[in-house]
Amino acid sequence: MLIICPPNTRLQDCLLSRSIHILTACGGRGNCGKCAVKVISGETAINTMDRLWFSEEQLEAGWRLGCQVFAKDEQITVEVKTGSEG
């Protein structure tokens, strides 16, 4: 599923506003890694928790923790897996 998130918005908040739930067993603290999403377009910062969960190759490919990533100056488009997707 592709989602467009507006600027200055945490992805998890954007998803919840659309009744889309990603796995966040850690409560959104970035400790479990279950909320992995792939940023398709737009710029996002790479934070410490992203670096713990993803290799440099994965980070370059756009992988981020959905509970931690923010849309900054422009909107981002991400690919997410919902509970109904394997």
C-alpha cells in the first residue's frame, strides 16, 4: 500500500489519521523494528534507531522505521505493509 504523508508530519500519525495501523510492539519507540517502511519519494532523515535496524544498503534504498520517520520540507510517499499483508 502506498501512502502520501504531508510535510512536518510524523508518518505514524499520518497513518493513524487514516485508520491505518502499522506494527509497533514497542509503542513507537523504535525498539522492535516491526514498523519498517520503504520511502519511495521525498527526503527523510536517518536517525539512530534506523541505523540500528537497517544496513547502509537498506538505508540507501529508503528503509526507515515508520514510528520514527517524519515528512520534512516536502511530502513523502512510503510503501507500508498492513496487518492483512504478509
